[in-house]
Amino acid sequence: MTAVDAMKPTVLVLDDEKNIRGSIEIALEPEGYHVLSAHDAASAMRTLHERVVDLLLLDIKLGEIDGLTFFKKLQIQGMDVPVIFISGNATLTEAAQAVKLGGFDFIEKPFTAEKLAVSVRRCLEYTQLQRRLQGSEALSRVPEIVGDSPGIQKLVGDALRVAGTNASVLISGESGTGKELVANSIHAHSPRHDGPFVKVNCSAIPENLIESELFGHERGAFTGATGAKRGLFEVANRGTIFLDEVADLALPAQAKILRALQSGEIQKVGSERGVKVDVRVLSGTHKDLKKAIANGSFREDLYYRLNVVPLRIPSLRERADDIPLLVSVILQRLCAKNNLKEKHIDEDVLWEMRRYSWPGNVRELENVLERMLIMSGERITVMSLPDELFTTEAEPSNTDSSLREYRDKTEREYIIATLRKYHGNVTQAAVELGVRRPYLHKRMGVLGISKRDIYGQ
């Protein structure tokens, strides 16, 4: 196929009559379409696995298999290609069934070139409109990247700038920071938003299956390959693929991805033919890829292919001031998810959340909030907080741990001094400290403040 042909909509004609295939090609080529032909179901299926097809013209009456059965087979395999049925002797019932199954139109033979061209044009326009609408809906469903901190505002700005390009983006950040959210947002704001967004969790696919999952396979390519399968790169054609935890890919898979990025072509397991794909690649990792390159577990040439534009997501402890806003947004979503009324959350809770280091980042925050939302009463108080938020075990480094110990020691001394001032009256001490009585009791327990500390007995 020439570069010009690649820009034209591709129409595949499946008809066992050579003259019909020829007349359709003569009718559609001058209208700006690239026409492919297949004389039987097997060759048509092979073309659909190997090429991107925008429209299928399908004869209902075929030799070895009828068109309706072939169409159902495509649907079972997840091949979302619009279909116009054609036939010279189909019954009224077959025509109705063709449209009911999801066919765009039904054209009886003989038909004029003009009628065929009009139906094809309307079908492609309708398909494009549907994809635009789906893209708009997908954009509205993409959760917003929430935060006012400088690090998050820079991330949002950089993501929007790179979204309009085809550049590969490497999104780095600790587990739970929201790498998939950033990737999804880039896709949704890109010119490819009409196309698919395909996420691949590289760490979850066994090494012996990764090549088949990414690039597909032919029937009989290996034991258990009972049918042909499209790979995720082909599923993502004209859209975006997000390779999450890309550092976990084995070296052989890295080599195949590099070749696909360089050539724009993939090769299925068990096939000698290449398949052209138009895919934008985003990738994510919580690991240091430069260290992985140094120890030989990641290819340097692939790193430079993936890391055209690097984006780093700050950890939640780096943007603790964003927590109140994050809590508000997440709670609204969780209330809707669990069919619960919105609950007020006390300031003491937010204050304690800002003190915690959140090793699991936003994902951990969401889990804690959902637990508190379900298990609390009419409001979320400090007594609803899980005990782990009051421990120092989750601190990520010695420096953070030392700082926490210093803060706890200082806070403990201040609370003891205030309680002594009010002769152990917790209510009056809480007013002086600007916190609620239940919260002060909780902190006294966490910091190990006893009556002996207050009264010296």
C-alpha cells in the first residue's frame, strides 16, 4: 500500500462473485476509497487480522458460510468493523436479521454505483460521528487530575502540552500516584481521543504470553492457539496504548516493542507477514529505569524511544496541601459508588491526614476514605481513622522517620504542658489546643500520655 492509499478509508469486499467484486472496486476507487477484495471467509478473516479495515461490504449468500454467520463470528472475536450487507437473493427475514445484528445497511443486487457510494459514505460518516461522541463521553468520564500544589499544576500543564502531539511519554512516579490517570488524560485531550485507549499491565502478563498478548498470534502458532487473535497493539490502532510498569518487561519483549516503534509494524506469533499499526505509546514505571539500564535489565535504546517526553508525578507526601481537595473530590465519588449520603469530615481528620506519609499515595488515601465512609456514623471524625495513620512504621525513609519522631516528641511535651495547666481537664485542654476532645484523647493514646505524665505520680 502506498502512503496515499494509507490515508484513504479502506473498504473490504467479501463476495464469491468475481464480477461483483470488480464492479464494486470500479465504483468506489474514483470516490477516494482503497478497495480490498476477498473471495471467501478465510481470506477475508486473514485480511481483517492483518489490515485496518474501515468498512466491510459483505454478501449474505456465500459459498461455504453465509454472511450472517461470518458477521456473528466477527462480533464474537471483538472485531468492531462496520458492515453493509449486499445480496441478490436474500429473503426479507435475512435482510431484517442483518440490520438487527448491527449491519448499517442492506443493498440488493443489482445496485447502481451511485447508490453504493452514498451508502458507503453515510456509513463511514456515521461511524466517525459515533467515535467522536464516544470520545467526548470518554473525555467527560476521565477523572480530573486534582491539586493546586506547584508540582501538580506543572504536571497538568506539561500533560496538556504534550497531549496534542504524537510524542512518546514516560510517566514516572511511586505506586498509587495515578500514572494511568495521567495517561488517560493525555489520550482524552489528544487528536486520537476518538480511537481506543488500551492499558497493558506489563507486570501482570506471564513472560511466555507477553508477545502473544501484545502482538497477537495465528491459529496453531503454539499449543492452545486454537484460533487467530489480535494483539493489544492492533486493538489500539489509531489510538493510544499505555504500557504500565514497563520496567517489568522481559528483554525479548523489549526488543519486539522497540522494533514496532521503529517500523510502525508488528508481527504476530506464527506469521511471516508484518501488520502496519498506527499507535501512540505512553508508558509508566515506578522504578528507576536508568538503574535498570545499568544492571542490564532494561534496554537503553528502548528507554530513549519511550522517554521522548518525561513526566514525573509527585508523591502524596510531597503535596500534602492537596489532601483536603483530594478528600472532597474522592468522597463525592465514593458516596455515589456506595449509594451513601455525603458526610462531613472533621478538620482534625484532615490535619492528621496531612501528617501521615502515605506510602501508598492516592490509592491508599482512597482506600482509607472508603473504609471510613462506610464504617463511620453521620460524620467522619478522628475516631474513624485507622490506627496505621498514627504509627511511624510506614515512614519511607530514615530522614522522614526522624522528623516524625521529633514532631511527636514536641507535640507530646506541648500536650502534657497544656493538660498540667488545666490540672488534667481534657475538655479545657482541647479548647486551648484548638482541637476536639475525642481527637485529643486519640492523640494522648497514640503518644502514650498517661496520668503519671500529667500529675507526676
